[in-house]
Amino acid sequence: MKFKRLTSVLLSGVMMIGSAAVLPSYVSADENTEPSRVSQLEEGKVYTDSSGKYEYKLAVYHIYEECLVESSYVSHDSIQIVKYNGEKISGTYTLPDEIDGCPVGEVGKNAFKNQSFNKVIFHKGIKQINKKAFYNCKKLKTVDFKGTEAYEGLSFVGEEAFANCIKLSKLRVNNKQGIIFKKKALYNCKNLNTFNIDSDCELRSKALGFYRDKKTGKDKLVKDLKVKLNGTAFDALANTESYFYNCGVTWTANITKTDGVYGLYREGYTFKMLYNGEKPKSIKSSNKKVIRVKNGKLYCLKTGKAKLTFTMKDNSEYVYKLDVGFMGGDSEYGDKFPDVVYIDKYKNRHNYDNDRGGKSCPEYLPIKAGKVLKLPIVGKVKSIKNKYKSSDKAKIISNPDDKVLRIKGLKKGKTSVKIRINGIKTIKIKLKIK
């Protein structure tokens, strides 16, 4: 992902309070130029602002490479709000653009947990909202992302970031880049029954639309949930679509001329389509075995290609090409293991995220020494007679008939383990133990 560079005017001589130290002085070689204040901050060090209300540090942004391998980088252009130490906030709260002259680009873990505001306004420089940043803000009703014409910032909403905000009813992001909503990002927001986002997005397991029923203790779908995605990347709706489609929720995609004439979708998807925000008079599919159109809904029936012809109210026509791909995996594992690698018996390889199918993994899978990596084994086979081979640095601790391959990291270094599926094909899994 690309992030816009933010700069700020140098403010010198600010005394830090509490456990934080005075920022080092900086003498510019060129008296006519002033460096960014952020450039003076030390990586990992937490500072307290001059008012004592905020603790902050250099922002640490998540980035995703191929196959959703998550890594991060430290920004030297913006900061993260680590903690708010001011008085309890009520009414409307607007996140600051700057703190001590440093541009704010990230909201940290638990930063505003349990606050009492009813509305939060974000400026367009906010790129990332981390785990439980606004968790359990029970009076919060509205989340407003400013810059509605071209909101350039937000690309990541962390796990349970707005979970348990039971009164939250309005959230809309007008963005021009993709956004990832991590697991349960909007969980237990039972009043949030409308979700509009003006970009392609990825929703992780139960990120949206689910709440915990107090009587039964089970998760339920928010009643009358309406979802509109003004983008085309429906293949990015990982792990949630199986719930939504089975519960009768219909997604709406708004295809625009700037999106081009091609889209990638998955088997089992049911959705509606708008063209430039307008409902077509009719939609015809060139291959009804792959995509069927009925009562304004499109049904992806099986892997293949089809052309959709949109006939608009003025009788103009537009053609949109769709490639329907294999959903892959087993929905049972989509619930239990939403964000892990899995072994695909069909393709004889290991993949990331079993609802995607077809995404190959990086050469070495990361695992920490003393930790266990879980790899669900999916694919239809008549019997399961797996044979495992461990190494000196990693040990397979599963049983031969288990549907989950469990690998324990023993000591640091690179190594590999092997699994022989059904006595036919051996898959070599390379590991990097940290």
C-alpha cells in the first residue's frame, strides 16, 4: 500500500512531561529549511505531549505483500496516538491533526477504549485504526471520516477496533483505495445495519454484521443488514461472505466506467449491480451456466467466464466481463481459522486463507519458537491417511487423521517439514522459526 507523505513545521524546545524526555534539539545545515518534527523522534519511544493529554510515538503501519503476508514499517512522517490521558470525553470528539507539531496518522491499541463521546470525527490524514482503539464506547453513534470527496487516508481498521459500540448506527467511508477490516472490527454493533464504503474492501471473519445474543450466547446476524460496496473486488470479501449469503443478505456493487470492464468473483456469490450508480433496466448474461440473472440479482453458479450486458433506462448498453473462480476450501474452516495458512489437497500445496483458493504462499512460513502454527487440511478425499515428517527445528504434533496440521517451532532458523496426503502426494512446507 502507498501512503501519502506528511510533513510538519518544526517546533523546538517543547518540554516533555511524565516519563518522557525533552526532544533533542536539531540544528539545520540550511537555515532556510526546517526539518519535520517527526524526524527527531526515536523509534519505539513513547512521548507525552505538552498538555499531558496524549502519549504518542512514531506510527507503525501494517502493509500487505503478496498472499496477505502482513508486515509493518515505522513511519518517520507521522505519529500514533498511544493513549489519551485527558478527562472523559463526551459529545463530539475530533481527532487532532497534529500533536506537538507532529502529524497524527494512526490511532493505537486501546487508545480511546471505554470513552463516552457520541460522535468521532477523523481527519483525512488518519491511515490506520488499531486493535480495540474505540472498543466499548457504548454511547458512540456516529463515526465520520472527513474528506468525503476523496478521503485519502484510511486503509486499516484493526481487530475489534469499534467492537461493542452498541449504539453505533452510522459509518461511511468515501475512500479511493482499498481498506482492510480485521476480525470483529465492528462486532456487536447491532444497530449498525447499513454499511456503505466507496472503495474495494476486505472484511475478515465477523468484521461486520454480527453480535452476541445475550440469551443464547451465540453470534447472530444483525437484522435487516444492508451492504453497499462501490467497488469491484468481491473476491476480497474473505471469510464473511459464506455467512452473509446463507443468511439472505445481498451485496450491491456499483460498477463505474473508471473501474474498467472486468471483474473477478467467486462461486456461490449472490449480489446486485449498479452501473455508475444507476440501476440498469435489464442485465443479460452470456453464459447462464456460470452466471444467472433473476429478479435483478446475479448468481455465480460455477467457475467460468461470462459477459454481462447492461441495458440502461435510455437504452444505452455496456458490457462487463466477469471471471468466476473456484471458492476453494471448506466453509467449516473459514469460521475456525479465518486468517491462517491451509493445506489444499486439490492443488497439493499450501495456501493463504481458505476462502480465497488459488493463492500460493511465500517460500517460508513464519513461526515463533515455542509457538504452534495451525494449518487446516481441506479438500475432498475418500480417506485421510497422512504421514508426517518433522525436523530438528520444527516438530509436527498432529495425529495422522487430524484435519488440522499443527507444527511447533523448536529453535530459530530455516527448515522444512513434509506431509504426505492420502499416501499420494508429498507437500514440503518451508518454515522460518524466529
